[in-house]
Amino acid sequence: MKIASWNVNSIAIRLEQAKKWVTDNDIDVLCLQETKCVDEKFPEAEFASIGYKSIFMGEKSYNGVAIVSRHKIEEPLYNFPDDKEDSPKRLIGAKIKGIRIINTYIPNGTEIGSAKFDFKLDWLQRLRRMFDDDYKTSEKVLLCGDFNVAPDELDVWSVKNWEGKLHFTRQERAAIHHVKQWGFVDAYREVNGEKQEFSWFDYRTNAFATNRGLRIDHVWVSPALAKVCTNCTIDQEPRGWERPSDHCPVVGEFK
């Protein structure tokens, strides 16, 4: 079973790419972030035409998350249980073939010390509390998405250039490690060890061509799911396509 995470940075723009990629790569479940469309415009019928069911939650021009799956989608979750109806659309979950999947678009933070940065840190605390309250490490649980944090030094192309900058500050890294300490295993690191590969490359520079990226897109799994994880990869090919997302898909494979 292949479960993938991809920040498509607008499903309207990247729909044909997403449809091609899931079919070419035999993906069972695709977790999308930054869909940037209201629910009425989510391309549910387009995914259905290639054999995928969908759940989604979006807003105009910003945020938005979705899960598309070849298999039955059960027990859908939309945002944190205590979120208000008008809260940013950043978390969606479901149970699929016995795996509890939580797909997140973690806040960017915008500027260190700003209200949005504080919101990011608080959001991560709420994420950890949700797992403490509602999930068990003995269950098959998968957390994925655009985390907007590079957790470790191997996850940035240059520690010197990124130290203290947004996505790699001490506060953000501490917050994401607190989430991980619930019991998660970083599937990519578990499979690939200290291999250095990146999932995000800035549009504004020649970052992709020069391999100056960050690994901020992740697939984390509970110990129970880690036991049946056979592979985890970052597919950089779509980043080289015409009009690409600035993010690459991450794929976890499970027995």
C-alpha cells in the first residue's frame, strides 16, 4: 500500500499533474495540502473518473487539505475537534484500510516573533494534544503533510544559511520534536538513514537546479505502522515539470 503526501500549491493548477502522478506511481492514498479552493470547486468528479474517492476541506486562495483514496474512506476528521467552523482548513483525517491517517498543512509562521509565528507554535502544541487524547501508539497511525519545519540539520541544504531562519528556528524545531515524541517514527529517516534529500525548493531562486532545498514534507508513523513500512521516498521528478508545485511528493510504502 502506497500513501503519499503532496503540497500541490493549488489543485486547480496542478490537477492534471496530480492525476497523472497518482496513476503512474500506483498510489493508493494521496494526501494533498494547499489545495486553495472552496469545497464546491474541488475536482471530486475528476478524481472519481480515475478511481479515487475524496474527502476535502478548503477555502478560497489559501490553505485547504484533501485525501483521495482508491479504498473506502472511513471516520473522516475535519480540523481539530475543538476548532470553529471558520478556522483555517489545515487538518483532515480518515481511517483507510485500518490505518488512521492525519494529513496536515502546518502553519507557515510568516515572520519570527509575529502573531502568526505564535499561532504556528500553538497549533503544533494542539496537534500533540490531539494525539495524546485520541490516539494510541499501538494503533497504525500515520501523520503526514507539509510541516513547514525542517526538524534536523540534515534537512536543510546549509545549516549556516538557515540557522535561526523561519522553518529552522530553535522554537519550531522544538515544537515539531515534541509532536514526534508522542511516539512517531520518521519513515524517511528510518528507511534512508542520513541520506540528504529535499522536498521543497524556493521558486524565487535557482534552488531546484542547485539542490538548495529543505525537507519540510514528511510521513511519520506510529511504531505499529513502522513495523510494516518497506520504503519511503521523495519523488523530485514533478518539481522539474512545467509550472510545478514548489513541493515534491513524499511516498510511504507499507505491507
